[in-house]
Amino acid sequence: MLSRRSVRVKVMQLLYTQDRDESITINHLIKSYHPYIDLSYELFLFSLYVIEQICNCSTEDMIKRHAKHLPLDYDKKFTDKLVTNPIISSIKTNSYLQKNFEKKKFESKINKDYPIKIYDAFAKSEAYKNFILEENDSQSLKELLLEMYRFCRQDEYFNEVLEDSYYNWLDDKSLIVGAVKKYIKGLPSDNEKMFEEFIPDSETVDEFGSELLKKSLNKKEEFMEIIIPVLENWDHERLAIVDTILLRMALCEMMDFPTIPSKVTLNEYVELAKQYSTAKSKEFINGILDKLMKNIEGEIEAKSGSEEEST
């Protein structure tokens, strides 16, 4: 589920945390990496839980509509098929998934009134009204649920629920949205553990992210000795903290992750600078990394040439 870019962001944030608090040791930071990574998967599960709770509100809505003294035609036709449909039912009856919800204590993380508020707002939409009145096949059902999820992402209460429980919601939003949509599209499924397919893979988390964090920490002085001469007129002590961290991480990739093309690394960190640092950081990071990349390539060529001469 996690991309290398997502992992880079998390490594950057951990390095920033240590820079702001010198009492945080390298060992403590390394130990906090995996729990920090796990929050993304937990947020994915929590999103499914919140969607289930919103859909549950349709049953109470049906009861109230049918109990009206003078029900409208729409009230008479209203059903709770938002929650009794095969897709949401497969979430509600999935014992493995529900055990995860209970283990994570999701029930305690959500204000009980919020799913009702979100549901009530969505219930006024034309998409939902048409869904209630029309016959629904598998495709139209998925389209409605995806439309509801789109509506939720624009709803203040939905975002408040996720932000209050998981501070990584804003950073991981696009990642989680993609995973939830893919999961919904894959339902119903005979594979009750399909949700585990979204657990971050070890290659991205361990072989890349964990090593990037460790080397960026342990080789900090070595990397800064290479970076500082390239800064020319820039005083490294006055650089934006995020810029310095991004330069260290990028240099680490260029030197210690040979399977990642240097140009890819450069472009990735320029994008991170644009998103997380100052207005001028994009150009600055691009210029410094371009020089570092050329210096590294030059050293590799020189070393290769000297080895050929010796043979």
C-alpha cells in the first residue's frame, strides 16, 4: 500500500522530529519507525470502519420514515439497502476484519453523532435518492458507494473524525483513498482476508525506508561534509531545516541505493521540497542535487577509469 514517496515523507518527518528535539536518540527514532509506518495501514482499516458506521445509519432512517403518520411516497419505498447490500454486508460479516476493528478499539475513536451527521447530509443528495428508487446491479451499487466515499472526503465531520484520530490523515490521504476505493471495488469477495493485501510490503518498508532512515542518521556528518562544499554562497546553518534533511536523504539514496536512478531521486526530492518546504526550496534543492549527482557520477567514472588502467 505504501509507495516509496510515502515512506520518504515519513522518514523526513522522523528526522525533522529529532532535529527539533535533541533528546530523541537515534535508537529511539529507529524503534519508532515501524509503529509510525503501521499507522497508515491502521488508518485504512479505520476508514472502512467509519464507512460501515455511516451506512448503518440507513436502518434507523428507514425505521423513522416508515413510522411517519403521513409518509411520502419516497418514505414508503425507502429501504436500508445502503447497509444490507452485498458489499457493506461483506464488511459487517467479515469476522477477521471485525476483530481488527475491535482490537484497534475503533469504536472509542469516533464521535457517535458524526456518522449520523455525514449520513444525513449524503441522504439529501440526488445520487442517494436515485439509488433508493432504482433497481441496483453490482456496478451501480459500487458507483453509489464510491460516490458516498467521495462525498465523505469533502465533509467536515468525516475529515474531523479521521484527523482527530490519525494525525497522518493529511499526509496519507491520497494513499488511503486509493486503497479504500480498490478494496470496495474488490467486494464482495470469498477472500475474507483481502484487507491484508494492503499491509505495506517489506521491500518498501524495510529494505528501502528503514535503511534510508538508519543511514541518514548514522552517516549524517559524512553526508554534510559532501553537501556543504556544494552550497557555495549558501550558509548551511541558515538553510531551512527541511531542505537540509531532504538533501541528506537524497544524497543517501544516490550513494547507498544504486538500484534507484539518481535522476529519479532528484525528481522525488524536488517534489517533496515543493510540498513540504519553502516557496524557493524547489529550485534550491534541484540545483544542489544536480551538482551532487554530477559529482558522484564523475567520481564513479574516474574510479572506473583508474581501475581499467590498473588492469
